[in-house]
Amino acid sequence: MDYAIGLYREMETLLGFANLYLRTLLVGLICGLHWAVFVKMQTDYGEGEGFCAALGIPPIIFAILSALTLLVFFFFFWLRPLMRAVQHPVTLNGAQVLDSVGKWGERTSTSLDSMGKRMGSEGVQKKALSMQEASKRMQQAADRMRTQRSVGKDKLASSLSGGLSESVQGIAYHEPEEWLSEGGQIHVDALQELEFGESEIKSSALNISEVLGDEGFRSVSLLKAPVAQRKLLTEKLSTLKKEYQEDVQWDERTGELILAGPTLDMLPQLEREGFDVSAVREGMYKDGAFVDLNGTAQISLLTDSKEAEHAAEQIKEALPLYTQAKLPQGKAASAYHALQERVDEYPWVKDLLLEQDVLWLPDDHLEEATEVLEGMLAQTTRKIRVNFPRHSRFAASMIADWERSGTVEELAEVLQLAKDESHAYIPEEHYSEFQKKYESYRKDRIPYWRAKDGAVYVIKDRVPVNYGQPPLDGLDMGSFEQLQKEMLHRHERQRMKESQQANPAKAQDVAKAKAKGQVK
């Protein structure tokens, strides 16, 4: 038993020894570097070179001052930890070392979290929160080390007696005090992807006709014929005079009929003969590219050819082309007026158009305008880290149940669960809903723990009871051995606390008794 109990101290002693060993190595390295540097400085000083020569200070004076500084550093860095370790020769103060590392880790994680928020890095913030949680566990581990000797005896006794020793000692088992705890927040700047409508030419019909006429475009009528009349229309057009053939383009597959020049008068004749000509548009046409002049001035490619693409490029170069920015309601006017104040920074701002609360962006500067607008619309989203009970293994099953039920499908999609199921990240706007669903899920379920030998335990009246099989509506809380350790440590800490509270009371009683004796 003594050998087994000694094993529980090995880790604490090892930590204490490693702490002293690394500090001693570092002290030796610093002393060696100090000696080498000042030998070099002494040599250079004799030749009128080096740092000391530039300052005009003899190296010996500089060496003495730096040595005194090092002595102060060595006292705090090496001598004081050594003295504390000597006071605990069995453990070399290993628990305190782990506790200090945990505190330093917590401070470092706070700084790292601040850096992550400044950079807008979600990954750095998550690493910082994980480091913070790990640092807290280090401090808890250090606390457990201080009570490990008694806990080691209790655990060994429990193993030999089949748990009867725990009942004799009055060790009580409890479910987790906190079923859900916040582990911090991460802030992410989410860029809102800008959506666009179709491009339009922002100019009058008369100006479009004049400009495109100079580019070789012709005024035409474009008729979209109904499917039922296309064969009849093909027969009708086959009777046209040969001189009209160049002014008529007909595609029976698409039902698009283009009439130009003297053939424009054909539309009333076709209507009299029973053809539906209601879907006719007037516009400018060239090589398969068409611009509608009746309604919205948009470019349409009627054929899939290089000639049509070239004609479309001619239109874009000759006329002002704008694209609608689909912004949330009320945002268009705000964005427009905000950008008007930045004309010196972005000269293209003066070309923006605001029509009936719709913002139009010039196609010539579409890429830059999109980048600026998306930056203006960026929003900071928050995700909350939630920690599940330590060692539990029910989070993945819970989310799977939610997905199967379909009632909280959206929540299951946005929830990011860690691989070890220890924690999850939830968008702030879904946090309240998550809390309600989580409490509703677990409140009527039975927590259970599984031992290494396969036994399943549940807690009844603060006692672990072998349940046989996992409950049908159960919560997998992980390892029973881990639960046992925590309960034993809790019992020992409570016992030590009560002992410490009792000792001062006894000391006061003794002092009062002595005082009464002196008075008598």
C-alpha cells in the first residue's frame, strides 16, 4: 500500500524537479553568455571598438553593473523557487509550480484573445479560449495534487472493499453543479456579400438610338412569337420578296423575329392575319446584340457568337452601364450619402446613382465599389463558447437527436461542437434558444457513468448504484473513475477546510483558558 501511495506523489515531485532543473540550466546558460560577451567587450575596448568604447565606459564597470542586475534576477528566478522547494523535500513544491503555470497560461490566453479580436481572427480567439480552459484545469490539477496522498489511500481502500470504505467515510456523490457554463466569446467581422441585379443602360432612348446608330446598330422590332404559331410564321415568311430577306431574321427554335428597315410595316399585316404580335419590343440591334428601348434598357444576346459578344462590348464602351446593388431596405440611401463624402478618396463616387431608394453602381468601377460597400456593410458577429460537464459524452447524441426530430434543425446547423464534445460555439442570436432546448433535453434524462469493467452507475441518494445497462433516456457522463476521483478530492478538501476552521477555534479556547488562569 505504501508503494502504491508513493506513486501518487511522483508526478508532483517530477514537476518540482523539472522546474528546478530547467531554471538551473537557464541560469548556467545566462552566466556563460555573460562571461563570453564581456570577454569580447574587453577585447574590443582595448582596440577602441565595440559598445563600451562607443560609450566611453570601461567594460569592467559595465560588467559589475550587469552582474548586480543578474544577481537580483537570479534571486527571484532561481534562489527563491529553490528555497520553496527545500521547504517541501518530498514533492519539491510541484503543485505550486503547476498552479503558477496555470495562472501564467490564463494571463497569456487573455492577451491572445485580445489580439485575436483586434485581428478579427476566429481561429486565434478559439485557441485563446481553449488555452484559458486548459490553464484553469492546470490550477485544478494543482489543487488535487495537494490532496492526492489522502485520496490515493481512499481510492485504494475503496477498490479493496468494493466501495464500502466510501460509505463508512461518508463520501457523497453529486451530479455536476453546473450543467452548462460560458467559456467566453469570440468576435468575428462577417463581410456581407453584396448581391446584384441586372445591368442597365442609364440614358434616354433617343440618346441610345443616336449613339448606337453611329456604331452601326439598326432600329428594329423584336417579336417573340408564341410556340403554337411558329410553324405558320415560318410558312408566311417564306413568301417574302427576296429584297426583304436581309431585313428579316427568323429563328423558329427560339421564336425570335427581327424586323428592320421597310419590313417594320409587316407587324400590322401579321396582326390582321391572326398572328399574336403583343410581345413586340423596339430597340437597337447588331450581330445578335439587342438593346430594348421600350422598357428597361438592357443588353440581350440573341445569339451565342463572338460577333454578338463584340457588339455587346461596343455598347458597354459607348453608353453608361450601371448595375443595381441589392441592399437591405433603407441602406441604399445611407450608403449613397456616406460615399458622397468620400469623393476625394474615391473619384468614382460622383458617378453613383440613387433612384427611388435603389443604388446603382457604374460598371466601370464595379469591382472597387463592391469591395468598399461590402466593407461598409460588414457586421461583427459573436459566438459564445459553452462548456458541457467535464468528461461528459452526450453532446453529439443530443445534436443528432435534434437533427432527427427536425424541430431545431436550424440550431443544429449553426452549433459548432468540439471533437472531444467538451464544448461548443453558438451564435449569440441563437444562445437563448439553445439554453431552453438544452435544459428541455436533459431535465428528464438520467445521467450515468461507465466504469472500466463495463459497469454502468447512476447516482441515487448521493450513492453510485450499479444500474446494469445504460438508461434508455440517459446522459452519458463519461468515466466513472474520473467521477470517483473528483468526489474523493472534494471530500478531502472539505475535510481539510473543516480541520483548518477547527484549529483556530481550539487555539482561541486554549488562549482564553490561559488568560483565566493568569487572572486567578
